[in-house]
Amino acid sequence: MGCGESTLKFTLFVLNILCFILGVLTLSACVFALIEFEFSEAVKIPCIVSSVLSCILFLNSILGCCGAQNKSVRLTWAYSVIMLLLMVTQIAVIFIQPINFNNVSTEVIEKAWNVTDIQKDYLMTSYEIKYECCGKFGPTDYSELNVTIPLSCYRNHNNRIETNLFESGCIDKLNAMFTSNQRIEEISDWTLAGLEGISSLIGGMLAITLQNIERRKFYH
């Protein structure tokens, strides 16, 4: 085995491991988002697309490792082409179908607010406790409906102390949470696309190297 071949194989294995790890993290984040924000149509399509791409990435990483290990030119070329297509699709998703977090926040809280009273008690309470917020836009949402502000709008469920009342609405709180996490998601998406591109390049180089090795066999 030549030095170049062995270096390319080792590099490809490392890249596949990194792609696999990032793919798992992306899939986990998408599944969590689909469960946590099941009411949001703005989340559904991007997360489903990303989940499908992550699953293809898993399978292709295995294909690349098998091709490199068995020195198969066809498998290695197939891996390289699929990885290139994944990179292009990943970039397309970033630009064409990004998650609009402002829409997600509004959509999720609006739907939780407008469902039936029993569901509303559960859903709004869970959001208010988790994000330390009150109503859609603030405590006045309840006052305008002549409804008693629930204990979930108070810190430690203690409404005896006026300052315990959460003044922020849940839409604003979700927006703030998404804004702080959006940069991390963008870095993750571009890192994954970059790894896919580099993996495609290394896979192509390995396929060409394997082709040259096969050709040289005919001259001996």
C-alpha cells in the first residue's frame, strides 16, 4: 500500500467519523425540535429535510468506509458523488429553507393559546414555567380576558409577592432563546457542509489513486 493511498484512507475514515458525529447531533436536534414544537409548520419541513439528509449521510459514511477498506473504485466514486450532492443540498437548505425562528415563536405560542381550555391550561403552563414568561405578550393578555393570572406566571408559583410576576410574554422569551442558539446552528450547518465537501474531495482523490494502482497492475 502506497503512502498516498494509506494517508487518503486514514483521512477519509477520520472525516467520516466527524460527519457521523455531526449528523447524529443534527438528527437529534431535529427530532427534539419536532417533538418540542409539534404545532409549528415552520419547523416541520426544514427539520424533516435535515433528518433525511442526516440518515443519508450515515449510510454514505458507511459506504465510504467500505469502499476505502475494500479498495473498491466504484464504491469510492459513488461515495464521493453522493457526498458532493449532500453538500450541495445542505447549502441549498441553508439558503432556501431556513427555519424562521420569529415565525416559530409566534406560531407555537399562538396555537398553544388558542386551543381548548384544558389543553391551554397544560400547554401555556408548561411554556410559562419553562421559559419564565406570562401569556403571549405579557400578563395583560389574561387581564384583558378578565381571567385570573395563573400561578405559572409567578416565580416559584408564589403570587403573594408582586415582583415574582413574569412581565415578559412567551413569544418574546422564545425569540430570545432562539436568537442565542441560531448562531450555533448556523456554524453547525456550515461545518457539516464543509466536511461533506472535503470528504467528497478526499474520496475522489482516493478513487483516482485506486484507479491508478489497478492500471499499474497490468504493466507487471
